[in-house]
Amino acid sequence: MNAVPRIPLSRPSITAAEVALVTDAIQNGWGDRCYDYIHRFEKAFADHVGVRHAIATSSCTGALHMGMAALGIGPGDEVILADTNWVASVAPVMYLGAQPVLVDVLPDTWCLDPQAVRAAISPRTKAIIAVHLYGNLCHMDELLALGQEFGIPVIEDAAEAMGSIYHGRRAGAMGAFGAFSFHGSKTMTTGEGGMFVTDDSELYEHVLSLSNHGRVRGQQRQFWPEMLGFKYKMSNLQAALGVAQLQRVEQLVERRRAVYHRYQAAFAGVPGVTVNPELPGTTIGAWMPTVVLAPELGVTAEALLQAFKAANIDARPFFAPLSTLPWMPPGPTGRHAQGLYERAVNLPSFHDITDAEIERVISTVLMNIC
């Protein structure tokens, strides 16, 4: 048995405020009030992000699936996204029968390379998915310019980017639509859950119908779906938790950023060690602070993960390139995507992590690279 207390990778911050609202939803959120917290959460979230419309969903994957379906993406179409991504970003593309086109990431942001996107655009390209990986930000100006030039919608997967701001605009508010995750590991949580956001009223109405089994808002005939839809709704209980978390979101984000800054300062003078970039004009939500080891250090991510395991610290591997998954369509693996997977590790960053725990994490990294 390890005598040193375990440091988890992530866990939510839940206070009496969350408990009170969820308790109210359990006791009173039924019948005519069964959507009260959902509508309240959607309105507050749209206001926070700075968009006209929001739809609470059971997951970010569901939000992406419905949004792409509403854009008409289907068999024979191509969707460009980065090779470095979690499977949830690419799965909806394949659910719809479309072809994912994977391109390499930039070595600094770890996000989609706009020049690689340009080279991958074809007459079959129907969307570009910009994933703000670990709270880092894509080069949205360049991607949006490409979308406008070629008439292709840019979708923002902001699952990991709560609190990230790109030149004055919040992540998720810039593309044709954005999608967020409220998984238990995220900066704010509803346990599971997600959110679809957009400024496009027509797209919103389409997704709203799809989210309700294809029933169009205002339809007088009960239980009459106008189209084949989905069941990706969030529950009223989850939404109550979301309302309370959103009331604290600035505090939650600032704490994540404070932990990130501790790591940033600790490794700033260490040759060959870098963390999440924060480029001029941007603020990253810093959901998952990550350490990247230069090749010349001769230390792999696997070796560092083993060291963390021995120290009873729950660190996490960087996302493997999607192109390396056995069921993905064959294609080249991005050089930077593969390099990051081999040399990067996600560090613990939960809200209530202590200074002593942060120092243990830092010490474990430093002891294994010297």
C-alpha cells in the first residue's frame, strides 16, 4: 500500500448552492416545472457565452451530432478536423456516414493547423471542426477566413474550453455553432451533459426540433414528429446543478488558471519543458494543464506516467492521434500529433488541489527529467 495520499487528476467543486438547487429540482421539478431548470440554464449559458441561442444536451457528442445533422452533413461528405482529438469529436462525423479528414496540429497550440486545413479542402468538404484542445485555442481568425473563402461552416468543439477567450470572444461563440461538455472532470459540471450554442436562429430551430424527437416547436398535434430526431436531452436535475455551477463559473475558471500558472511558473526556467501556450490576445480556460517534454530530454510520456503512478498521482496520457485507432479509415498520422502523444502528460488541476499537492506534482516531473 502506498503511504502517500493519492492525488486525483480531477474532481468537481460542489457546494451547498449546488445541493440546494438539485434538491429543489428533485422535490419540485416535475409536471409543469419539469423544464424549469433546463430553460433557466440555457438562457443563462447563452448570455454567458454571448450567443442568441443554447440547447442543453446529454453530452457534447450529442450537441455535435445534432448540429452536424442540421447542417445536412451525411454520406459522401468530408469533415476536416485535427488528428489530435478525443474520439467524441470525430464520432458524430462517422455516425452521419461522412468521412473524417484528419490533418496535423500546430506544435505550439496543439490545435488545428490552418495551412493543413487549406491543403485538405476538397469539393466534398462540408465542415471544419475546430477543437479547442485542453482549453487551448485554435487560430480562429484564419479558420473562419477559410470557411468564408470556401463557403464551409466552421464548428467549434469547445468541450474543454470553458473560460477560454479569443480576442474578446468566448470559445464556442465564433463558429456556425459551438458545443460544450459538462462531464464530471470539466471545469463546470452537470455530471454528464453538454450544450449546443449558436447565433443562427434557423439552425437553432432545426436542432431544437431534432433534440425533441423531431417535433417542431409550436406543433399543435401531440406526439407528432415532423422529422426523424434524436433523444439527447439533459434532465431537469442536471440542469439545476448546471445553473448553480454557472453562477460560480468565473471562480471555477480562475482557480483552474491559478493552478495552471503555478505549473507555468515552476517549469518556466527548465530547459525542454513547456506547458499549455497562451498566445497574445487570448485567455485559456486551462481545463487540463499539460507538460510537454522535448525529445532531447530522452524522457517519454510513458516513463513519466509510470513515475506518477509510483508517486500515487493520477496523471493522464495525451490523446493518441485519431489516425492510430484501429477502426479509423486509413491515413497518415500527423508528425506533431504523434510527437505530442509520445511526450506530453496531463497534470492534476482540480479546484481544491492544495499547494502541497501541486508541489508534489512539480517535484515528480523535475525528479524524472534531471
